[in-house]
Amino acid sequence: MLLWYLAPSIVAVHDIFRSRGLDYRLIALGALLPLLIDAPLGYFAYGHSLFVAVAALGLVMAGTIGRSRLLRRRLICLPIGWLCGLVLSGAFLHDVSFLWPLLGSDFPDDSLIPPITILVLLDAAGLAVGVWAWGRFGLRDPATRGAFFRNGRLKEQVS
């Protein structure tokens, strides 16, 4: 299930923002945040709330006022990834959790883990996107891969 969140988030953010300054490691971590926050509960809850994700974005923006642009650019990757995680998890299909606290303070028992068939299909799709992105960003090359793991940056390879 993790590959479904990681690879599509990285590729989507790269294609949408086209920014060399983003840290794609933090995008990936942010995409996993809804799962990590709600895993102890086992159902869609705070981590899958749009309100909480937007509040995290607001905290990053407010917390980095007067600080370096590099710090803001790095930290903004977490809420951006979080929003990607909400889309990829289909959180918007669980309206009570997604719009918490607007539709009430209780969460339904919507299981966080989909049926095994869906789980396998999603991870297979994530693996396919990851393999494609591996080639697209030249991560076969040890130097490029090492640079990505050190600084989180990606460069599209020119063929």
C-alpha cells in the first residue's frame, strides 16, 4: 500500500510544480502522514481530514515567517505531500472524516485498509509508476540516486 502513496505523489508534485527547490523525500513522507496518523486508530480520522492538512500548511507558513526561504521551501513539502496522500487515499469519499469537524466530531468506522484485491492493485500501480519514474529521473545512475537520497532533488533526464 505504501508504493501507491509514494511514487504517484512524487511524480505528480514534480509535474505540477516544476520546482527544483522541493525536497521529494519530504513529499513522500507527507503523503504517508494521513496513514501514519490514523494507523493507531485503524480507521479514517484526523489524518484524513482536510482541515488538519490545511492547518498543517498554515502552521508551516506562519512558523516560517522571518525565517529562511530554504526552510519554508523544505517544510512546505510535508503539507503538499499530505494533500497528495488525501487524494490518493480517496479520503474525499469518506465525507465525515474528510470534512471533520464540519460534519460532526465523531468518526465512522471506515477501515483504513482496503480489501486485499484493491490493496494489491493499488500497490501494483504504485510500483509501475515507481519503475517508470526511476528511469525518468535517471535513478539507475548511482551518482544521481545518491544525490536524491542526500538532498531530495530530482532532475528529469534528457533522452
